[in-house]
Amino acid sequence: MPIPHSSNDFPMVQYADDTILILEADIAQVQHLKALLDTSAGSTVLKVNYHKSSIVPINVPDNDVTALASALGCQVTSMPFTYLGLPMGTTNQDWKILLP
């Protein structure tokens, strides 16, 4: 079942077995996403390790973040963070925090 959305554009960054998905902070979308990932894992040898996965909320109320993380079974982190050793943040200042 496709994730309900208002456009056909789902930003995604993927490298090897690491993926970043960008979607609305909507519990229904997160539940559909998890169902899709679990269905895919059931038919392949690839599995999602939800305990190593994380949500990085942007302008999302704390109670919604808790519900989303609980639905996925993952942790909550914040910006800035690193992805494959690269700094990810909203400003150049965020990058300076992560770089030596």
C-alpha cells in the first residue's frame, strides 16, 4: 500500500545500506512506511534495524515526536548530526560544531 501523500516527490538519500527518508510528521505515514519496510524485509534478506535508526524532527511537537518514534521503535536525535561522516544541519554554524 503506498504511503498517502500530496505529491509524488519523496526526498530520499541512499548510499549502500544507509538511507535517509524525509516525510511529514504524520503517524499514519510512519505506520505505512514501517509496514512497507517490514513487508520488504519479509521477502528479502535485508532487514531494518529500528534500534539503530533514528528520527530527526524539525518543528514537531514533543508529544508527536514521541508517538512517531514509538511507532517505528527508534530513537530521537536532533540536528546537527552526521550521515556517512558528513555533517548534516540547517546552517553553516551546525557544520562547524561537527567538524574538527
